[in-house]
Amino acid sequence: MNSDSIFTTGARRAPSLLATILAGFLLLISSAAWAKTITDIDGNRVEIPDRPQRIVLGESRMLYTLALLEPGEPFQHIVAWPQDLKKYDSQTWNSFARQFPQMLKIPSLGSGGPNAINPEQILALKPDVVILPSLARYDDADLRLVTMLKAAHIPVVKIDLRVHLLKNTRRSVEIFGEVLNQQARAQAFNQFYDQHMQVIRERLATYQGAKPSVLLQLHLGRRNECCVTAINGSLGELLNAAGGDNIANKTQHGVFGRLSEESVIAAQPQYYFATGFGDNASQGLLKLGPEVAPETVLSSFKQLTAQQKGLRELSALKNGHSAVIWMNFYLSPWHIAATEFMAKTLYPQLFADIDPEKTLQQIFHDFLPIPYSGTYFINIPPASDK
């Protein structure tokens, strides 16, 4: 083989080597361009695709937040979720299903929350990212799920819209916006949230008197006895922000707790707040939500409180110092309206110009793709002496 043939062969091979190097370089650039790093609510730095196409939600009630941020079609990238929304808030499930029937085709990860999810089912879906909720308590199933996902190199992003609401709601909305590339909508909602929360803080800062004492009972009607409550987290945190003196603070220190009937009667709180989410067909549950009329709420409340001796003995139920609140606010950034409602109920003169229902209606009008309807909170009139 002469030198010319050697030269010619080398010349033919050189572009091939160069092309390989160039392709590898472009691949690196492409990979960098199509990935981003997000810091989740637990402080973990998680690398996810820049525009994830296959998202698994660890809780379908994350729809309350997802729908704020995804205009038009909230479900286009959701490849699976549990059925907790259908189980615990069938009214909102129905509202979205009527407008977006395609959501009914999203594969189910079970009827419960994240601790009931089968990890193998998620692995088979090959998601780009899995979004999981922070919980007040974790069990072995929760830890197993996260361990298996990370071992399979599936990005896991944690948000908190259910435990420390005041601390983590804004950041969780931001994280959701970063995942979905909807940072502008996340910022717009957070500005709305901040403006309303700031009014509550500023007005309460001018108040010099004693805080009204409050009994907050969760899930009125679910149990026959009194009273499951929230203290340092969940709706208890919103009650604190609204200027209420939660009677459970004296003896309970966790996110949730239980008060005995005797202690509730002895405390005689000035106000009583109950939560519920039952639909019109529910038996034995406080009826509240987008399909429930105010008169149905009042009838349900009267029937259920009459069945519990600890509640019948409270003066707050007799003198018009009672109110009911939709339970699922504890999983939704919409809870700013519930916080306003509690503040106005406890301090009617201080918040005379505040309209919590108008605030909630504005959230639906400006950020959500479904219409506002139903009853999410209402004050209970004084009990009749008859």
C-alpha cells in the first residue's frame, strides 16, 4: 500500500472520528439543555427533564394546585395518580370530570393516598418525575416507595400542601410551577396569596385584646365522640394565623390530636369550627362542597351536633358563634379564603370589609378552569330556644 492510499484512507476515517466526537458533544449539550435541577420542599436537589411529559402524582388532590398552574388542559402530562380525590372529594372530582372527561382515563394507583401506592406500578409507567406529598406521619410503605423510585433513578420531588401550610404553601406552588414550566402563573397566584395574607397579619397586629378561644373539630360526624382536632399544622395552623386561641394548644403539641368530651365542656370555647366534605348523598357526615346548598349544610350541622353531648353543652352553638369549613382546604392553596373566613368570624369588626367568598370566587375566576359553585364555609345562626 503506497503513501497515497494510506493518506486517502486516513482522510476518510478522520471525518468519522470527528463526527463521533461532535455527536457526543452535542449530546452533552442537549442533555444539559433538557434537564434542570429543582430544590424540593425537603431541601433535596432533584434533576428532572426540562419539560417532563410523563408525570405521576402521589395524590390526586394535588389537582387543587395543578389546575391553578396549567391553563386549558390540566391533565395533559399526568400518566397516573391515586383515587383519593374521587374518594374524599367526589364533588370536585365530578366538577372536573364534567369539563375534562379525559381525566377519567388516567390510570389509577389505588383508592388511598401515597402510602397505598404499588411502587412496581409506577416503575412500569417510566415517569419523568414523581411528585409526592410531605406527610405528618410516614410509615414503612412510604419509605419503601421513595427508596424503590430512587433506586430506579426516577426523580422524586416532594411538596407540602397539607402539613405546614403557612411555611410551605408558597414554596410548594413555586416547585409545582418549576416542574410544569409555569413559573409565571405560580408567581401570579403567590402574589394574590401574599396580598390577602398580609391584610390578615397587619390587622391582627393592631388588635390589643385577648384572642377568642376556639374548638376546631375535624370531620364532624365521622366519629360519634368529640373531638379530633388540628393544632400545630394543617387547619390548626390556619386558625392560628386567623387569630384564634385553639383550646387544644394547652394540652396537645403535634399536628393532630384528640380532645375528650369532658375537656371540651370544661373549656367552653367562645367559638366552634367544624369541618366536613360530605356530598348531598352522604349519611352521617357534615355536608359541604361545590354541590351542596347552604340550607343543606345547616340541616346537616344541626342534625350531627345534636348527636354529641359534648357539643350540645357548648354555649358557642347556642349563641351564634359556630361555623363550618370545607375540610379539603387543608390540601389546597385555596385555603387563603378559609383563613379570611375564620379571621372575619372571630373578629367581625376588624374584617368587616373582607369577603372570603368573593376571594374564593376570584381564585376560581382567575386561576381555575371550572366554575365556582356550592358552599365551602358558612356561619351557623344561633340555635332556636324552642
